[in-house]
Amino acid sequence: MEPGKRRTKDDTWKADDLRRQLWAVQSGGAKEEKKHREKQLRKESEADITDHKEHRDPDRDIQRHRDRAPDREARSSKENPRREGDRERYGERRKDSRDWEKERPREKHREQDAEKSRSKAKDREKEKERRLRREELRQATAHRDLLEWEAWPDRGEKKVRSVSKVRIEEKERRDEDPERGDEDRERRYRERKLQYGDSKENPLKYWLYKEGERRHRKKHREKNSTREKREKYSKEKNSLFSDKEGEERHREIRHKEGFHVDERHRSSAERKERSSKEEYRKREPESGEHRNQGAHLRRDGTGSQHAENLVRSNGKGKDSRRKHSREEGQVSGKSALRQNAEEAVEIEKEDTDLANAGVDEYPVTFEDDFEDYEDDFEVCDGDDDDSNRSDSKEKTEELPLARKREIQEIQKAINAENERIEELSSQQFQKQVWLENDKDPRADPNSSHSRAPVCGIFVDFATASRRQKSRTQALKQKSRSTKLLRLIDLDFSLTFSLLDLPPVNEYDMYIRNFGKKNTKQAYVQYNEDNVERDIQTEDIETREVWTQHPGEGAIVSGGSEERETSDATVVPKIDTPRLSNFLRKACQVIAILLEEDRLAAEPTCKLRTQDNTLSISDSASQLNTGLPFLQNRKVSCLHASQVQRQTVVSVHDLPGKGFAQPLDHRYILCVWDIWQPSGPQKVLICESKVTCCCFSPFKAFLLFAGTVHGSVVVWDLREDSRIHPYVKLSNCSWTFRMPTFSTDGILTSVNHQSPLQAVEPISTSVCRKQSFVLSPFSTEEGTSGLSFHIASLDESGVLNVWVVVELPKADIAGSISDLGLIPGGRIKLVHSAVIQLGGRLSHEDSEFWGTTQTLSIKFLPSDPSHFIVGTDVGLINHGTRQDLKVSPKSFKPQQCGLRAVKVNVIDFSPFGEPIFLAGCSDGSLRLHQMTSEWPLAQWDGSTRGHAITGLQWSPTRPAMFLVQDAASTVYIWDLLQSDLGPVATQPISPDRLVAMTVTGEPERPGGSFLALVLARSSGTVDVQYLKKQWAATQVEEIQWLRLFLQEAPTERGHGGCGHVTKAMCV
Amino acid sequence: MATSAGMSSAGPSFSGVDVLPETEKHSGDPENTYILRPIFQQRFRPSVIKDCIHTLLKAELAGTEYSAEETPQLTKRLSENIKDKLKEMGFDRYKMVVQVVIGEQRGEGVFMAARCFWDADTDNYTHDVFMNDSLFCVVAAFGCFYY
């Protein structure tokens, strides 16, 4: 290190050596003096601060003037490069300029001496040192501000030129250095090696070292030796350590400085003022003291020594310090401590104070840029002192010549500068100071620039200046900002929303990932109870449907909904006629059943209580003729159906009293069922008086009637009751049926002109079994049911035959052609034939009687073409429809000759026997055979002369018949029991008998019955059920009757007419 | 969600300020003249800048898929590009700060906001958002006037 340092411009300065020499000479008791000095220095420094400002300012100012003047001159004119270089160097050392001035002569002498002695070795060493030095400088330049180097190349070169060629070379190298900054580290290492090597290997060094030792006192020697070692380490030490070292050295230096204390202070004060930082001055007095002390001491040290030395040492110091600082990071704290310890051993006790001061100082230095700058400078000095000291021991004698020369040059320059400075006006200086206070950062770099070249520590200044620059900038900006802030208003802006991206909901995410474009999911199936979910499905449409297999009826399927059922209801079809048929039948049955029940419950008692039951009958019932419309009407006629045995029709005359009803002038026919005596089945009305009536032969649904006006009337009982008028009587509605067909007013040419006597159906149905051979069409007619004829006989002997025609279709609107037909009726009568009975009869048999009256007519059941007609002359004519000749033309009574005897009633036997009974008005009763003119038997006095008004064979017993006479007596004849007279006689009184009919049913399962329907004069109708003996059919009764019939002719033949009469009379 | 941001700022030209003359010269007149308002033509115009940013974003990011590895570089590049563009537009004495945030679109919600302490008369900002299926990009450009 030491040799290298010497090489540069500072090479020539053996500052340390010189200093030490001086110090050795000047200061006797170093230690004691040190202490004194420290104290003194402190006091002085305190004083300095005040002094600088108050007392010493003028001096300083003068000096500065001198310093500045050349500076400016050099810059402006650049006349004297050398001077410039000197000045620069001087600038670095300005502080110490005064010391230099005074010490110069002495130092010069010493140096010259030393140089002379070392002149021989000098050249060789120089080269080595130059190399090292170069490297060091490179490092230095690299670490210092390159800017500085670049900023001052000219000056440096000038300086070098002025100083020596060697230096020029070095400087050139140095100029190159900044560009080689990259290689710094390598160089550093090399340096280190060299340094080590130097200290140990280089004989010159050793020699110098020894020389130095010799020259110095022992104490110094020891220190130096240790210092050498330390220095080697010191490169690795941290800055603090180096500082301490520096302080130690300062202490040593201070011994030397002791003499120049006053001057030193002055110079240092000047320098400080010049570089003057406000902060520096404003610093705490204490710290300022310390700092000043430290700074002064160091400066003093340098100042006390030769200028060259100082400069060089500065350069070295920078280098070393740089190394230190660089290696600070590398060096461990321990090594530093160790070194400290070593130092501590070496350092004398007196030094501790200073060391403390140094320590105090250090932190302070970093507080401010200015201080830093100074510290850098000073510390470097200290280091330099160190190195210088060690160097000086070796080198003071090594490089006497070159140094001498350089020193001389420097001294000259310093002198010149001093002179210039003095020339400067104090005012200017003050001004400058003032400005510096304002704009320190600016001033400082300038000052550093001016100084740096002189002492070679411009690198140091570069960092400082850099710091200052930044500082100044910061300050500038700060001031700027403060000023600007007054002008502008800063405010908080609104909060700008740069981006507001809402979170994507699940659905969108789902759609983004899985959905297709242009599709939207409308609904999602969800449970019914999750109504709060926004996605819901419509209700599912459900419908219940049923079906049936196999289908019954029109509806085979349907649904629960009304719509469905309504659909279904359209389908059913009701067979209305069938239903009505069914209902009608059912109603009939039900009604009959009900009636029977009623009868069974109370008939006997009722009848018996009324004592209606005749002796000949087991029981009796009364048809309810108490109905409003039947009251006060007498029954004129009764007729029982031959087919439907229980059906009885009663013909009621006009009421006796006025009833004030529309029915009053009409005749009423009631169709009864004898089992339902409570009321008539049908009620028929007729305009004219009905004289006779009959039912249709096969089924009793047609009722024919003949009127007094000669008309034939037909009622169709099947007709709907709605087409007939209907009257409400005593909360019961009754339908009064109008005649379906009436011959009134039509067919007047053929119609009857006189009251009708009888209406008889012409049919074979009754006797079908016996005479089916007779008419091939009879069965067909029977099956058709409605193809039959009706014969109507009036009093004048006109017999009309009518054909009953059933229209296929009813015409509600009425028929145009069939005028007698009721609208909606289907039955009409067509006139078939007319037979005039009266004329013929009168022609043949009744010569004296003019015209005979026909009273009754009966058709032969076995052959309907034959008929017998009862007349009023006691004869019964026999005729046919076809006008054929019949064997007996008439049937005569046993009495010969014509008499005025009316044959009121005639009746054929219902059992097919060709016999008939005839009752006459004289009370005679005749039994005729169809084959004989004369009667089989004749009973004249059976009724005691009362006219026979009614006669009827029993429907149940072939040999029995019932007779009614005008005396209201009923006779029961049983031919098998007695052929002489009636077996029973029953007079009907007090209510006289008006009309009578017999009905009965032999095949009835419950036992045959024979009912005698009696119409009384009071208008009541009784039904007398005859006793069993008459009702029940007896075994082989027909054979017995036939036998009876065969015997009768013989008997009759014997007796003849008179005989019979005789017998009868008996 | 992965987000990466790149920031790039362009310092204003300090030249005018930097060349503070020697202390001596200025010491005489401490009165400084400051430009307190930008020239109208050089004002920070958000609409223009927004368009510029938008076109740039479109060009850069159209069809770009988010990738965690490349996005940091992408943001840096984008911010640099945008900053350069803005500088080219000649907003004199403006310090531009461009912030680019790119994030992946994964359905999360994002809210970005900015707040400035500035001189509302001169300073302004603009921002633009670019989004595609995989990423969103928010560019905020702040212009602060340097007095």
C-alpha cells in the first residue's frame, strides 16, 4: 500500500515521515502533551466556533479571497495549468494553508534531506509503487464518483504535466480507470497481495521501515509495526475501526500538531467556513466541539506535516478507506473487535478520550451530508495519517528527490494561492458564505471540485457531491413543493369504479358451460313444496278415465270430469216405447197387487157389514161408483169381456141431478177391473146414450158401443191419455176418453136410422178350438188381432157389419178422409155390409104384424157367418151374412102361432155346444138346438111370469146358466142338477137390480170363480162371487150335458109342444 | 382467480425544473414562475386516451386465453405499450401511471376502485375494460400534471 500510494501525485509527499520527524523534534513528552492538547483543543475548538464567526472571520476571509481568486482565474482564463493543479491541490488543503505557509520551510528542509538520502532506491521503488498506485487509483476512481474523474480530467492532466511526466502517465491511466470500473475487484485483490507482499517481501520496504524505526522513538516503532499489520487487516476492517485507528493516529499526530495549534485552528476554521455548511455551524456545541477537535486534530496532523504528505495521504487514505468500506461487508464483526482489542492494547490510556471523541464524532458525521463530506475528508486524512505514518517510516527516506521537487512545486502553488486568496475582498467572501448558507449543495461541489484535484481526493468529493446533489435536489423539490402547494389545491378524487364485475350466478355459469347459444332453460322440474324457487313447472294435467269390457250399453268408457260424463250422457238411447210398455205393464201389475192386498185386508168385513153379500155368493165387493163423476148416475148396462174375464164395463146414464159440470150432458162408460174395485181403469165419455156395448174379441182393448142415435162408437183403450181431455176432480185427475172413432154423421146412407139394439163382434176366436176348420183366415185374423168385424143391429132390423181397421200410424193432426176418427187415433170402422132383417122377416113370417122388431142378435160362435136374431114375435130368426138359406129359418116356441112375445135375450153356450138359450118377455125360457126349429126344452113359469131381462150361461160350468127377471130376482139354473127349474133363486132387494152380467174364469189357478156383477138401481155396482158349487167346474159336465141334450128331443118328441108346456106347468 | 398487474410509470421531463441555475443567479430573485396549468392542447383527455387504450387492448387481447404463466409478462408488456403510446400522444409535463390488471373469468365477482389525491383541475384518469370469455383486463391510466 505504502509504496503504491507514493506513486501518484502524492508520491513525493512523505507527509507522515515528515510529520513524524517534525513531531519527534518539536514535541518532547508526547503523551502528556497529547492530553494537554486534547483539552486545549476542546477549549480551542469551542473558542474556534465562536472565533470563526467573530474574531477570525476577517483573516479567514482574506485567505479565502486569496484562494478563490486563483480558482476563478484558473477557471475563467485557464492560463496556468500548473498553477491550477497547484491550486487544486491547494484547495484541498486550503484549511491548512496557513500552517503550510509557516511550516513549509522546515518541512522542505527535512524532506530534501530525506530525499537525498533515499535518492538511490527511489527510482526502482517508484516503478513498483506506480503500479500499485495505479491500481489503487483505479479502485479509487471506480469507487468514487466517476463523474468527478470525468469532470476533472483536464485539470488532472494539467496537474500531472506540471508536476511530472510520471504523473502524467499515471493520470492517463487513471483516466482510463473509470472505464475499467468492472475490473476493480480483481485489482483490489491484486493490490492486497501486493501490499502484503510489499510489507514482507520488499526489501526496500523493510529497509525503509527499519530506517523509520530508527528515526522514530521506540514507542513509535512499536506502533508502526503493529500498524502495519493492522493496516493489512484494516483493509478488511469496518469504517468504525478505521476511524478509531485514525483517531489513534490523530493522537500521535496531535503531538506534532501541538506547535501549530493556533494556526491550525485558524485554517481549519477557515476551511470549514468556506465549505461552510449551515448545519455544521448550527450543530450542537458539544458535538461540534468533538468534531472540530477530531477534524482539527486530523487536519492539524496533516497540516503540521508537509502539504505533499497530506495530499498523498489523502489519496492513500481514500484508497484505503475505500477498501475498508468495500470490505466492511465482508469483514466479520469479530475480526474488527479483535483488531480493536489489539488496538486497545496498543493505545495508550490518554488516547481513550480522543477515541471516545472519535466515536462520538462518527455518528454525527453521517447525520449530515456536509459532515459526511467533511468526515470523509477527515477520516481519509486520518487513514492517511496511519498509512502515512507507516509509509513515512519507510518512505521518507525512500523518495527524497521526487518528493522534494513535488513538494516545492506544491508549496509554490500554495503560496500563490494564498496570495490570491488574500487578494480577494472580504466582502465577496462574506457574500459567498452567505450564499453558501442558502445554497449549500451548490457551493459544496464547487468547493470540492476546486479542492479535489489538488489533493487527489476528488473521488471522495464525488461521492459527497453526489450526495449533495441528491440532497440539493431533495431540498429543491422540497422548496418547490412548499411553494407550489401554496398555489394548488390537492383534493381527494371521487372513488373511481374501474371494474365492477358481479359474480356470475350458478345458473349463468351452468348455461355458459353447458348451454348452447340462443337457448334458454325455461323450467326445471321441481318439487311442489319448493314454491319459493323461482323456477317452477306447470301443474301436470291429470285425468281419470274408466272403461268397461265388454261394453254394456252405449257408454263403455268415461272420465271423472263433468265434461266426460256429459259426453257420455249424449250417448244413451232410451227405447221409449219399450220403457213405456214395461212401465204400463208393471204399473198394472203393481196396481192389481196393491188392490188385491187391499181387498184381502178388508173386503169381507166391508161387504158383510154392508150386508151386500148375497146368499148365493161367498163374498162380494162393490165397485167404487162413489166417484164424483159417477155420482147420481144409474147404470144402464153392464158388459163383461169374454177374453179378459175380469174386465167389466159399466154404462152410466146421465146424472139425475144437475151437476154443473161439462160432463153432465154426456154419458160415461167405466171400464173396471173387478179386482180393482176402487176405481175404474178407464173412463169413457160419449155424447149420446149408449144402448149396448162390447169388447173386441181377442183382446179387450177396443170397446164398441151403439147409441140410441144409431151410431157405432169405438174407444181404443190403448190410446195415450194425453190426447184426451182431462178433468181434475177432488184432487184427482181423470182422463175422459173421447171415442176414437164414431160413425155419427158419416156414412149416412148406410148408417142406422134407429136406436141400436146390439153390437156384436163377429169372431170365431172364442170357439176356435172347436171350429178352426171353418175359416182358414181365422187364425190369421186372430194373430193380427185387429182384423175382425163388428155387427151392429138397430131396432129396424138393419144389421150393419163393420170392419175394424187399425191405421198403421197415428196422425195427431187428424185425418181428412176419416172424419169420424179422433186426431191421433188409429182405429176406424169401415162399413162392410148391411143386412136388412126386418123386411124379410115380415114378408115371410109376420103377415099380420107388419114389421117385426129385432131385439137381439148373436153370432154362432162356431160359425160367425150364422147369426140368430131375437124378435118381438116370439120367433128367433136364423140367418147368415151371405144370405144363404139355413135349415131352420127360425126357431119357434112350443106354442104354435105368432104371439107378441119379445125374445129379450139369447145366449149361445160358451163351451161350443150348438145350443142357445132364449129368454122371453113373458117369462118363458127356451133351450134351442141349432138343428131344430123347436126348442129342446121350454120352461114357462120359472120366473112366475116376470119377464126375463137377463140370461147368461156360466163361463165356468157348461150346464149352468143364470137368469135375471124384471122382478129383480136372480135364478141359478143347473141343468144337470135339475132340468125343471132353477136350483137357486136370489131376489135382489131392496136396491133393485137394474142390470147383471156374469164373468168367471174356469182355469184360474187359484180356483175358478164365478162373479156376478149386479148393477143396482141406486147406481151402485156389486160383484158377487158365487159359491164354489156353482163356480167350480164339475167332472165331465159337458158329457152329462150332451147326454141331457140327447134325451131331451125324445122326451120332447113324445110330448110335443103341448106336452112340454104341460110338463112345464107341472 | 388469478390476477397479475403490471405498473409502469413515465417520469415527466424534469428538464425545466432541473436546470435551476446557479445559486448565485437565483438567489437574487427567489420568485419562481411555475406552470400551474397544462396547455389546453396537451391536457389529459380521457376520451382520446380511452380510445387509444381500447384499440390497443383489442389488438393485443382479442382471442387471447388466460394463462397464469404468461399473464405477468403480458401485463407488463401491455402497460409499457400503453405508456409509450400515451407518451407519444404528447401530454407534456404529465406523469403517466398505467396500471394493467388481467384476471381470469371464472364467475367470481370483482370490484376494482381507485382513489386519487390530486389536483382535479389538471390531473385526470381514464380506464378501459376489455373482456372476453376467459379473461378480463382493466387498464387504468392516470395522468398527473407536473407543475
